[in-house]
Amino acid sequence: MSSGCFSPFRKGALKNAEQLCWESMADRGSLGAGYHMGARTLQNGKRRLLKGAGLRAIHHKPLELLADDEGSVTLGWVDAGVYYARFIGVLSASLSDRHNAHLQAALDRTSALHYFGDSRALSTYDLGARGAFVRTVRARRSQFKSVVLLTWSQGITPATRAFASALGGPVDVLADELDFERRLLDAAPLARGKLDPNGWLLPPAQPRPAR
């Protein structure tokens, strides 16, 4: 049975509309006989409503591709609260700036996120690119629940460790691609369907045989 809670309001009025809708449902007993909706229950209900809508939007929205003549970055939300970027080829200063601008825009739309940076296919980078990323992260450090980075083919070097230290914790720098993919899927199960299926080393989970 439908609750009758439909909001045709524009985005700017969405919060007040949902508040009135949930309160109205509680007042008219749409949530069940004898049900009392306190402030905490009201907030939890609103979070479930918004989270479901957000997951549907993430599922259908493709990742963005930023590119120049020598490299590219594929980035975007791969699950609720999980932002992913994959770097290929040469990371120029201008391409790095575009990546950082997209990351900042994502941070503007959420209170916190997990960031996964995939550099397995990175060949080289502009010296200023790492510094720009460090400044971007440190300026909004409290919003990063975690930063997980898959390093490039040169592995974890002293320069990589210094870079991770400059970002501040918590930061995990990984050299094992399978470990990175497991960590990504643990945080973002939807990532399997969002990213190029040919780009995974980790095989998809097999369904359990029926008994």
C-alpha cells in the first residue's frame, strides 16, 4: 500500500516538503496503529528515503571522463559516499586541476566521503600535480573518511610514502591490485557494475549452487 507521500516540489523546497510529508503520515496513522514518530524516527525515515533515491541516481549516472592529448581521468560516485578516480597515461597539471575541481564539487555536495584513487595505469605525472592534490585534500581533510590509493607500476617508493604522509591520516597506499579491488568492493558494492568490466583482476563473485 502506498503511503501517499509524494513530493512534487522543486529542489529548493524539498527539505520542508519531506518534513511535512513525514509529519502528516505520523499524524494520520499511515505508519501503523499506535505508532509514535519521535524526532529520531523521523530523521531515520528521511535518511532512508533520500538514500534510496541517491543510490538509484548513482546506479544510473555514468562516470565522467576527463582527457587531454596524453592522459585521462575517469571519475565519479561508484556507490553512496564513495568517490573513485582512475588515472591513465600522463597526469598533466591541467588534467590534475580538473580532477581536483570535480573532487571539490563532490565534497560540496556531501558531508563526508571515501576516496579511492587508482593509478595502476599511470605512466608519469607533472611534479605540481601531487602538491595540488595534497592541498585539495588537506583543505577539506575532515570530510575524508578514508583515502585509499593504488600506486603505479614503480610501487611504493620513498616519494610515495612522503606523499601519503603529506595527505595526513587515514591514508592507505597499496601496491597490490587485488587488495585495492577488494577494498573498493567492500566499500562500494555497486562499483562492479559502474566500472569497465574488462578492467578488473578480481573475478566476480559466483552464485552459490542451489541445494
